[in-house]
Amino acid sequence: MNNSLSVSIIATVLLLTIACSAFAAPKNEVALFEYEGVSEGGVSSAKFGVFKGILKDKISNLKREVLQGDAQGFDYLEEVYVNFRDKDTFDKSEGINLWLKNQTSVLCLMRGTIVSDDNITYLVKSNFHLGELKGTFPYDTVNITLPVSSKEFGNTQDSHSLVILYALAMDAKRLGHDKSHIARFLNSANNKLADIKRRGGVLNGDLGILETALAQATREILGGDNGN
């Protein structure tokens, strides 16, 4: 193969790569499958309904929290939504990862369990599957466990928002956005961490590990200037 042909092939590959990146669409669906332990018409169903309301409310406020009035280039956040689905039939994480790979609009997949030992206090155990957006997080699943109660309302909102913001940051990186764009999500995620700690919340489950992955992503993508 002569040099001119090699250069031509390389140039074509680069152009195709740029073209594919230009047409890549943001992921905008939080796929929430019905949790195990939810019994129709029972207390667990009502508690899960409260949890869904918390999540939906947080997603609807996401753009305002991230942008703080400057919306240029972030119109796609208006399209981020929670898609409530029936119980899943996944057996293994491989099946979930394959599903995520084929569902190109899905930002993250949520499944989990709602449990109670006394039919008074209910715990929501959420499993976030991020697929290709897990970044430096070492596992396929981010696990969070919190009670469904007014006392933990803020921590429930912030902990779940934290994972979604991390996924949005990794998706912005996938789309090739500049670091000032990605910084909006990383900084908002770090603010959520600070809020949880400020109110005395514990980084339960995998949130401590996610904190490490978030810090690493912040260093690697933003360096020392926070995207400014």
C-alpha cells in the first residue's frame, strides 16, 4: 500500500469519526423498572409511589440546578425524563449491559427492591446501571439504600441526583463537549456530595466509591480549573 493511499484511508476514517460524533444524540431516558417487593394496593406500593414522585420531581428541577440561569448549549436537558417501566426480567448484569447498549437513548437503568421488617419503616434499595457511562467507577452497578421517609427526603433526592449527574457528565464527555460544559455536571454532582455531608448524611452503599470516581473524573477532565 503506497503512502498516498494510506493517508487517504486515514483521512476518511477521521472524517467518518467526526461525522458520527456530530450526529451522536444525548441520552435522555432514566429507565425506572418497578422494584421488587412492591405489592399492588399495599403500603409498599404507596411508598414506591412516593419514591417515584421524589425522583420525577428531582429530574424536572435538574436543568435549573445545573445551569443556574445560563442555558446556552443545554437545551437537551429539557428532554431528560423518567420512564416508568414494569418489572424487568433480567437475570445477569451481562443482559442488562447488552440491553443498555441496544437502548441508545437510555442514560441509566434503575432497578431495585423496597423492603420493610415492621411494615412501618420502608427501605428503598436502588441499583443504578450506567453501562458505558460508568467512567472510572469500578463496578457495573451503583447501589444506594435509603429509607422512604420525610426525614431522609433530602438525602434520597441528592443521592439519586448525584448518580444521574455523574451519568450526564460521562455522556457529555462521550458526546465530545468541551470541559466547561462537562464541568456543569461535575460541579453540580460535587455540590450534591457536599449537601449530603452537610446535613449529616452518610455516603452509604456505593456513594463513597462514586465520590472517588467523581474526584478522578474531575481531575482528569477539568484539571485544576473546574472548567473555567
